[in-house]
Amino acid sequence: MEVSLSCPHCTKTVSVNSFQAQCPECLRSPFPFLLPNESLEQCPVCGCRDLYKHKDFNRNIGIGILIVGVVSAYWTYGISLLVVTALDYLIFRGVDSVGICYHCLTQYRGKAVAPLSEFNLTLHDHYRLVRENRAK
Ligand SMILES: [Zn+2]
Ligand SMILES: [Zn+2]
């Protein structure tokens, strides 16, 4: 499990590679809400029960491939378009999902991400408002 988070104690942005790890900045556990089975039913950092997953896919690479395909379509009689579509699909299928907490935006990479739901805009907006109100 690889986790990128803003530490709940010292608020520094850190990355750790297990739930047993300490925050490298303040040496405290950044996971006060970790469940005994290490599942992501709730966020181990903030205890929020809403997390989503999405493909850990670099959009810029995808767009770059697409541009190359479109530009060379003229000389390849459109064959390059088929190639980039297939390539895009293969890359997209091959990448792992990243799990993200709606509330604290911690990113999780690992097996526990699989059961999470897909992104939900309503929840996303709800938690954005929660964060903004807290910041005031
Ligand atoms: Zn810390
Ligand atoms: Zn969280």
C-alpha cells in the first residue's frame, strides 16, 4: 500500500508505503482511523466513509498519443487513428486504480482500492463545501 497524504498532525504532504509507517516529518502515525483489517471502508487518515477510485492514468500521455495519431492520420490513411485508439485502450486497461478520500484527498495505491466505488460528483461537491467551510 502506497499512500500520499497530508499528515493530520503536522499537515506536511508526505508519502509512506505502509499503514504501519510513521510520518517522516513528525514521526507520528498518520492513520488514527485505520481499521484492523486495513480495508478502505473508511479513510485511515480522517475516518471519512466516502472514498472513490479512478484509473491512475497520466492524461497528458494519453492526449499526446492522440495528437500523434490525428496528425499522422493524413499520411497513414487513418490507420494511425485505429492504432492510437487501441493503444489508448491497452494503456488504460493496464493501469491500476488509485483510491482517493473525498474529504482529505489522501491517495491510496494497492489492493485495498479495488472494492471502492467510482467517482461521484455529488459527493465530491459536498466534501469540497465541507473543506471550504472548515478553512473559513
Ligand atoms: Zn506528520
Ligand atoms: Zn480522508
